[in-house]
Amino acid sequence: MARKISAAFTLAAALAVGPALAQQTPQPPRADEAAAAQQVERQRTQPLNNAPIWREVRSGAPQSTTVRGIETDVLVQPRGETWRQARVPIAFWGGVLLALSIAGLAAFYLVRGPLGADDRPTGRLIERFSVADRAAHWLLAIAWVILAITGLVLSLGKEILLPLIGYTLFSALATIAKNLHNFVGPVLIVAVPWLFLRFVRDNGIGREDVKWLLKLGDFLRGREYPSGRFNGAEKLLFWILLVVLTTTLLVTGLILNFPNFGQGRVTMQNASLIHMIAAYLAIALAMLHIYVGTIGVKGAYQGMRTGYVDETWAKHNHAYWYEDVKAGRARQKFAQPGEGPAEGAAPAVDAPRAAPQA
């Protein structure tokens, strides 16, 4: 009995004294405490050498943050450096593409000059674009040009403009470009579908359009293959530039413009790279469209500015469409007395007559 009582006292004493002895025994530091102490020592011996911290960041291990949501536990995203480096070759080759496009169009104009018929205008005008057609076109065109110019300032300005105009002026220019780009971009939400609905009916691609494209050389020599209201090249431009590329720019631009929708940095980085690639391709095609629609083809700009083209122009550039107008099969028609552009904007209408009935 005495032995059992002695064992009980011994166990009780061990339980009472054990924690105290454990507190007096040095415990090895935890891993995070050891790392912090190591970093403090490194800062003392090697100031500003944060290599261990950045190795841990690049390892992909979760970092402790107070952010909640899609970016939870992502203090620093290593993929951001990959995105930053990917922008450099995209901007470089995009700039090369634009430079080659400008040089090619300039050389073609100097060698060939404007395309189109040299026949004398008849003075009889045909309605080519309605007021709604032109409003949809110019809304998109103005917004598109603003976005293209401001986008180039933001992507290429640091390499091209900054050395020429200095930090102060470039800072002001970049700030203006950024705000214009951000606020004009959402206009495409209205402009793109409006233009699509106005012109999609006449932009279906058929067999005759393939023939036109195969005879593109004739067009470049001024002998255009017959086409409808729009030729094969214009239809390709409609589907590639407007439907594919501009829609891509609109969607990716909204992702970048409104981060409060909840998309994370990876999504925005991917959208940024896609936006840049689509923008350079689209601007190169848009320069071709602007060239053909202004100085490249005689009378083309007048058609979009006033809505009317001369009968001679229609017969040379869009023979099938001209025949449809004559037969009354097209929505467009010959101008009636009092219609057409203001005096001096086009040849005077000499006794125009109504289109014959089908």
C-alpha cells in the first residue's frame, strides 16, 4: 500500500514539474521564424538582397494576404513577369507590320496612283449609302481611329515618342491617350453591332466573290471584275476586320477596362496580349481600307461622305450592283430631282430619271 501511495506522489510531482522544465528547455525555432531571422541577418550583412523572398514568390507557393476572392493568397504573381516580357516582341513585330503596311501603300500609290475609271461622269447619281448607313460607318470609324492612335501611343510611345518629345510632354500625352482609350472604347458596344446589322445583308460571300478575288490583279491594274454592292475584298474585310478582329478588341478591351467584374490578373494578362495582337493586325487592315476608301480609288470617299456615286463609277466598280439598281432589284436607287450632295460636292445631276421597273 505504501508503495502505491509513493508511486502516485511521484506521478503527480512529474505532472506538476514537467511543464516548467519544458519551458526552461530551449525549443528549436519554427521554420517561418528561422526564415525571418535569416532574412534579418541577410539585410544586416547584405543590404537589399531579397533573393530568398523572390525565390519563394517564384516557387508558386501561396503567400499570405488579406485579399479575398479570386486573388486570395496571391501576394505577387510570378506570371506577371512572363506577361511583361511577352509584350516586347509583340509590340516590336506589330510596329514592323505597321511600318511595312505604310511603306507598301505609299509605294503602290507612287507607282500606280489612284485606281478607277477615267470615263467622264454622266452626272446621274445613284444612292449608295443611306443616312443610317453613313451614321453607323462614321460612328465606328471615328471611335476606331481614336482608339488606334491612342493605343499606339500607349504601346509604342515609350520607345518612339519619349526620346523625341521628352518625359514631361510624353507623360501628358500618355495620360490623355489612356483616358481617351478607356472612355471611347465602350462606344464600340453600340457601333459594332449597328454597323454589322446595316451591312451584313450585302456581305455574304459567294462564287462571284471568289472569282473577284482570283482576279485581284485585274483590280490592281484598273480593270475590275464585276461585283455586287461590295466586292470580294470588301466582304473579306467586313468579316475579318469588323466581325472577328474588332469584336475581339471589344471583348478583351472590356475585360481590361472593367477589372471590377471579378476577373483575375491571369485573365487580364491573357486579354492584354490578345488585345495587342488583334490591334496590330486590325490597324494594318484598317490602313488598307482607309487607303482604298480615300485616295486609293477615285470616287470611293465621295460615296461614303455624300451617300451618292456617279453612274459611271457604279458601272466600273460594281457592275452587278449597277445592273440591280437599274432593274429595281437593289434597295438603292437613282437620285431624284433635289436629291444628292450639295452643289459643288459632285457633278450636277442632269435630268435624272427614275429607275426602270422590274
